[in-house]
Amino acid sequence: MIGPSRLQAHKINDLQVFRGIAILVVLLEHAPQAEIILSLFPHPIAVPGWLGVDLFFVISGYVITRSLVRDRFEPLSFLIRRLFRLTPALLLLVGLVGGVSLALSQGDIPGLKPSDWVPDPAKFWLALASVLCGYATFRAPWDGGILAVAWSLSVEDQFYAALAVVCAVGALALRRRAPQAIPGLLFVLAAGLYLTITWMRLSLLFTGHFKGTSSPPLFYLQAFRFDLLALGVILGFIGPRFHHRMGASVNNWGPFWTPILLGLPLGLAALCGLSLRLRHGLVLPVAGWCFGLLVLIAAHEKAIPPGRGWGCRVLTYLGDRSYTIYLFHVPAMLPAVALLGTSLPIRSIGYCVLHAAISAAVLIPLVELVYRVVERPLTEVGRRLSERLRIIPADPSPEVGLSTTQAVDRKAA
């Protein structure tokens, strides 16, 4: 029998593999090589890399929910851990963006324009405030600049801040009964949000316009894909309740379904191109359903074949560092553009190969340095601090009084 520690490592590896796939898909979206390759196809095909963020959203919602369940929905320690986990690397990105902006303003670099990387000062400060304060609005300049990649972090900050507020209100009002009452409230709120936005998306597909567009908050939640985070929360509650049934149904079939559930939404996104109606009305609902099943399969250790090869190890490595890669992959492309300049045609094979090689040579050491020196140590500091600062007391005997479902989830988590 697999012990709890090995089971935990295996399950985390399955989810980390999907995080690795998600970050590769995001890199595909921003790399110039993808458009050149896809342009060779007779039918117009769009780069589907934007779905990588949506896969991250579903995984994040699931993992955060399971973490809250294990910690009895303690809001303060959750926010502390998240602050120490994400903010230090984000501050480094802001400093790097400031340095790049200063360097570009001092002289002309071949192949680079300041406007390609940093918006004008007014837009830059608005984007900076959006990133650091955890809010994204339609006014923020997410159409350009190095900080544009951080829009999804702002969306997650908003979502999890609301989650923490619900937990805090429940904790203060219900005290020790909060761990029993909060799950139902969070599930109902997440399910209502997901169903409402899905209804809006399907109405766009079938009627050509969003139902509920008269409500700016609903339109805002739909545009920034809060429904996929809510879907992750829903799966975080219902997944463990179907542990045995799910395990039996996907036993030995997980590796068969994994490429299908990944390929279907990516293929749809590529074929649908830039059509907002098809992207929001068809691709995103299908992607949510497929990615949700992938997360459930991964959480039950059935997504990856038992014999893990070098490919799985590489994806696990990328998944462990996916947050840092996501933050710094755009700045890491800057030296490649500066070094190559106009010496080669941008759409040539030689330019693509050299661009990829230089970018990787810059990105890998940078990510490893930030991960080992900043991200991992401060994450541990946040974990230790969160254990001391709590609103809901820790469960002194977590194994006593657990139902069968809770016991299985505690062991598997």
C-alpha cells in the first residue's frame, strides 16, 4: 500500500505535470515561432496558448480549496501564505520592468521600441497599481507592456480575497462551528457564479450577445474568466466525495483520456481563431469541462502512466517553477530581440531558432535564481508565520471524528 507521504508526492506530481503543460502553452502564445509554424497550414489557425491561463485557473481553484479544507477555512493564515508566496517575485518583476524602462529611455536599441515593452508613463503607473494592489480593470493597459502578463494574478487576488472575506465573516460569526458551515456557503456561491457565467457564455454562442450585459459586475466577471476559478472551487468540494467511484471509473484509463481532454479545447481554440463569440461562447465552456475532468483525474493519481519518463520529470520541474516562469518569460525575451536586432528576418527559421535559444539561456538561470533565493525561502517564512496567526484555532485532533470521505481526503491530500 502507498503510504500517505508517497501518495501526496505522487498526486502533487500529477498536478505539477499539468502546471508544466499550462506554462508551455502560455510560452507558445507569446513565442514568435508559434505563429510562423501555424502560418504554414492551409487553413488559418490561431495560437491557442491563451488557454494555458484557464488551465492554471482550474488547478488553482481546486488546490486552494483543498488547502482551505485542510486548514479548517482559516482566512488569515491563508492570506499570509499567499502574500509571502507570490508578492516577492512580483516585486522583482516590477523592479525589472522599471530597469528595462530606464534602459530603453536612455538610448535606441536595435529591434526594440519602448512602447513595445512599457506603456506610456500614465498607463504604466495604472498597470503597476493594478498588479501590486491585486485588481484588474477594463481601464488597465493589459494590451501591452511587460506587466500585461500579470493580469491573471490580479484576477486571482480578487477572487481569493473574496473567498477569504467569506471565511473571515463566517469565522467571526460562527467561531468553532465555522469549519462545518463555511463549506456549504462557499460551494453555493461558487456554483452560482459558475452557472451564471456559463449561461452568459452559452447565450453568446446561440444568440450572438451576452445575457446579463446590462449588469457591469457580471460582464466583468465573465470577461476575466472568474467562472474557471469558481469551477476549481466546486471540484475541490465534490472531488473527494467521489474518490472511490472516480478512482474505479478512470482506473487504467486516465493516460488515455489525458491527451484527449487537453487536445480538444486547444484544437477548438486554434480553429476558432480570434472570434470572440466562439472563444467565449464555445471554447471556454468546453475548456472548463475538459480541464475540470483533468484535475479530478490528476487528483486521483490516474492522469500519468505509472512509469514516469524524462518528459514527466521535465514537466514536473516546469510545474514547480511555473509561477516564476510566467512572471519573467516576457522580459527574458528582451535580450534575444536586442541581440538579434534586424540582422535576420523576423519570420525566418534562423531567427526563430536563435530567439528560442537565447531566451531559454536567459530564462532558465533567472527563474532558478528567483525560485531558490526568493520564492522558496519566503514561502517557508509565510508558512511558519501563518501557523501563529489564526482566527480559527487549529484542529487539535484532526483524525478524530472524520467521516469516511474526509478520512480518505486527509490521507490522499
